[in-house]
Amino acid sequence: YVARKDSPMVLGLGEGENFIASDIPAVLPYTRKVFILEDGDVGILTTEGITITSLDGKTIDHKVFEVTGDAEAAEKGGYEHFMSKEIHEQPKALRDTLQPMLEQKDGLWSMRDDILQMDPGQVKAFDRVAIVACGTAYHAGVVGKYVFERVLRVPVEVDIASEYRYRDPVTPPGTLFIIISQSGETADTLAAMREAKKRGGKVLAITNVVGSSVAREADYLIYTWAGLEIAVASTKAYTSQLMVLYALCTEFARQRGVMSPQEASGMFEKLLGLSEQAQEAITNVDEIQRFASEHFDRHSVFFLGRGLDYALAMEASLKLKEISYIHSEAYAAGELKHGTIALIEEGTLVVAMATQQALVEKTISNVKEVKVRGAYVLAIAMEGDERVAQEADEVWYIPKTDDFIAPVLAVLPMQLFAYYMALMRGCDIDKPRNLAKSVTVE
């Protein structure tokens, strides 16, 4: 006997056996037929079958949800770890996320009406955006803040879901809520979404799991179609979330008149080209592996960046700490001299993000500051930009693209960096200690 209250629960329907789990991927090795329980549902499982009732004992006729997709996604396919496989699947995940969202009319790309679901009046009505998420999805939201404010010129606030739900936030009319969750079952994110709806807000959800709680409860919904992600550390789900945010921002800009149809179509063309560029960005494996072999014994690593590079640094730092157990921190580079520089000593590893062309010179000044104090600096820069190479000890280049969408490409070598650092340290990469894929409790 099982019952659902608040936390998610699914029942897997097998042959001669049935299953209980908090998330659909957990039962996929055994069955692709599941019942998704709602709050107050009671499940009775035997080897012969599953019965679902209400709390007062009345039988509920739940439809079976059949999970579709490639069964091979649950296999490593020759890779040593799922994380490595999922990093290398990102070019396909980016393409699979974006292409179904778009259509071409009179030679111009735009988002399909049935994908966005919002009518033009709703698109033009919101005058502020609130993005709520946890962990890696929160970092995608920080990128979204920079991009939405820069392009749409509307104020955007990004909240960690566990803070949003308890801080009694001010939510003026005209606020569009964007909820981001890889699993669609994150407890704090679900609670924040329900709080937003209680306050009269309209919620647009971005999630990777079809039929998840977030997907069912949101007013508007866009799937990332990244495919099954098994490694606890999110990689392809993150870049697919970024892709959706870029596409949303571009379509909003088109419909609100901030971008002309031609400009929006041009941006969609660049987004469509990211898949090929992402493939190029993950070919530098030997250099990254060599660097990790020289630095895996570090006790601390600091990540610096400005603007979108700061948002990128936050995710790069999280990836490193969660799978290699190396202490790492991300700082807005301008904050360096306000205390953090006291931690820099001879041999400290600093990773400087320098993809934002207008801010590269400012970042170089911070590189000089840490170098003088003995730091060893790895920089991430745009192909063709040699400025930072004059100061950093080593530079990894990403394919040249707009500053606007550089975080999608720049995070890829950082994921590989974290992976090889953890590999050299002998860590359990796919299942880091103390972590879970779907955080379904507070």
C-alpha cells in the first residue's frame, strides 16, 4: 500500500511484478508503463496488478502513461560513464530540442504557435519575469536573466526555489513566471510554482520529463527533449534548458517588436547552428584530459567571469565540486578585490571566463591581479581572440559565436574538465556521494 502527498510517486506496471518510485527514469529498466499518482491517491500493488483508489476507498480509473523513446538511452553505449556519454550527446540534444519548436514561413524562422501556447496578447502583456529553479536549473535561469533583460528590456529576477517559497515575494500583476526543472519533480520548485499560481501568476514550465508534476501543473509548457539523463550531474539537460530560454527570448522579442522578423529569423539560424559548433567544442578532449592529469590534486579552484561569463562560472564551479569533491567557488570578477583575493596564493588554480567581448579587457585586469599573487590561470576565450592568451598560463578556445549564446559552447569544456578531474581522483562520477538525481524532499 502506498499513498502520495506532496512528494511525487509513480507506479510501474510490469508482468508478474510492479514497482514504486519517485521518478519515471527509476523504473525504465523494468517497464515503460506507469501510473502517475496525484495528491491523495492510494495505490495497492500485488504481483498481479495495481489498483488506485481515493482516500475514502473509491476506485480511480487512472490511464496508463506509456514512456516512449530510445531504450538504448539507458545504456552507456561504449562510454565509461553516463556523464561522459551525456556530454557527448549534447550536439544531438540541442538539435532535438530546437528543431521541433520552429517552423519556416516565407523563408523566415519563428516558433510554432502550438509550442509557445501563449497568444500574442499574453506575450505582449507581461512587463516583468520571475525565474525560479534549483541547482543547475537555477544557473540556467541566471543566464536567462542576462539574456531577457538585454534583449527584451524587462526586469527579471531569478530565485532559488527554496528561498522563493518562504520569503513572501512581491509579485505584481503582469509577472510571467518561468519554472525550470530537469526532472519536473523537484520538491522546492514544485512548491514555488504552486505559490506563484496561488498568487495569481501564470507559469511557463521548462522540463525534460514528459508527464512530470511540473509538466502537468504549469499553465504553459515547453519540453527540452534532451533525452534520458542518468548521471546525477546535469549536462545535456542544462544546455537544452539554455536553448529553450534563447528560443523563448527570441520569439518574445519578435512578437513584441523588439526584433524584426528578419532579425529573429537570423537568431534562430544561429541557434540552429549551435549543434554543429557544440560538436566542435567537445573535440578537445586530449588537451582537457592532459590538463586534468596535471591539476587533479588541487584543494580549491576559483572561477571568475563578468556578465554572462559569471553565470557560466557558477555552473562550471558546481560541476567540479559535485563530482570531484574539490572545493570550488564562482565569483563575479569585479568582486575579486572585495575580499576573495585574500585566498589567492602561490599555485592556486583560477579559471577565467573571457567570452564576452566587451568585458574581456576588464577580465584580463583580474587575471593580472591573481597572476601577480602566484595563481595558475586557465582561460576560456572565443576563437580568434588572442588578448587573454598574453596573460593566462593556458587558454581553451570555443568556436566563434555571438556573446549572447556563448555560454552554451563555453560550458562544454568545463563539463569535460570536471569529468576528467573526477576521473583522475577515482570518484564515483555518475553517483556522487550524498546527491540524488531528483530532489523530491526539502
